[in-house]
Amino acid sequence: MVTYDGVVVHARTAPLANRFRYRTRPWLVDLDAVPRLPRWLRWLARFDAADHLGDPGATLRGNVEAFLADRGIDLHGGRVLMLANARALGHVSNPISIHWCYTCGGTLAAVVAEVQNTYGDRHAYLLRPEPAAAAVTEYVEKQMYVSPFNPVDGTYRISVSAPVERIAVAVTLDRDGQPPFVATLQATRRARRPLLADAVGTAAGSWRTTALIRWQGIRLFLRGLRIEPRPVHPPQKAVS
């Protein structure tokens, strides 16, 4: 397990300009060795399958493998690394989680970018790496309602760097050749600290993230931005 200090920036350019940033403390975990505290300490920090893609009764790794298998990818036992916030002190906020999926030979086979909204919906996007590319970049059709001010249309350009000392993630929404919204994450590995300090910091950051996103929505509404109807997002099918 490795912890990071991160900064997320949301930049909206149309129809109203708005920009805000917040700090986050994601954890990078190997899904074959998910941190598991003694039962009496699990309220401090844990990772639950129910907080991520797939069957809440299965394992985190099993759900990622099932997602990949439905898309013709077999890791043959290779590693899966996940960058996400832990559920800490009973709360978790993961606007985006990243899964780097490697073959048994150590080759990056795929990246899964899982987007979650504040309504409890989630959708995972498959990114396929290009040989020798410094980052994995994929264009995918937007499939889920995220912001109440953006309808479910347009294309995402998702770019994810390797899980090393510094991690960069960028999600750019393209609509009619224009980018009305861009979200970025810049994260830097930090020194290990006592678990209690990490848990409290993670929980505080998650609550703050949720509050800031909702506050920004209120501000945009008060500035006159129209709310788009939210369609029902069905559970993600095997193949999208």
C-alpha cells in the first residue's frame, strides 16, 4: 500500500466559467494484498467491493477480472493496482478510481477508469494502452450523468499516467468540438504515516470533497445554470 497527496481541479468553460480545486489523499493498493485491519479497527480504513464496480458480494479483484474478461482481456494472474480513497470513519468519496491491470509478464494490458457521481451511480471505462506511450489515453462515449448541468452526451478523453512517484489523470469532456469541462488529478507519493492519521485525513478529505462538489453545484445553480434531467443509470452491462 502506498499513499499519495493529490490535488483535483474542476474547470468548466461553458456555458458558465467556473473553476475550483480540492485536496485528496488516495491510496494505491495491490488487489491481491488489499489492506485489512483487525475487525475492531476496520472503521478506521477499509476497501469494500460494494464501493466499486461489479458484484458487491465478490472481491475487488474478481470484479475487475470479470469486467476485463467480458471485454476479451485475460490477465493470467497478473497484478491489478487500484488508486482510490479508502472508506474511512464510515465515509468514502471516489469521483474517479483507477485500476492498472497487468499480465503475468508485467505488461500493462488495460486501465479501468471508474467514474462515480454523488447520486450513487458508477460507470467503468476501459482504456487500452498503446506500445511505448507515456500515458494511456482513450476516447470513450460518455455513458453516465455526473454533473447536474451536463447531459449524458459527448465524448470523454481520459488520460492516465503510470502508477509511479507522481500520477496524473485528466478527463476532458468534448462536445461539438469544444471542451466545456475538464477534471484533472495530480498526485505525489508521500511518506507513510500512522494509520490513524491517514484514516482521519482520508475521511476528512472525503467529506470535504463531497461538500465542495455540492456547494459548487449550488453556486452554479444560483448563477443561473440550468439543471439537466437525470436519467436512471442501470447497472452496467457486461459489455458496453
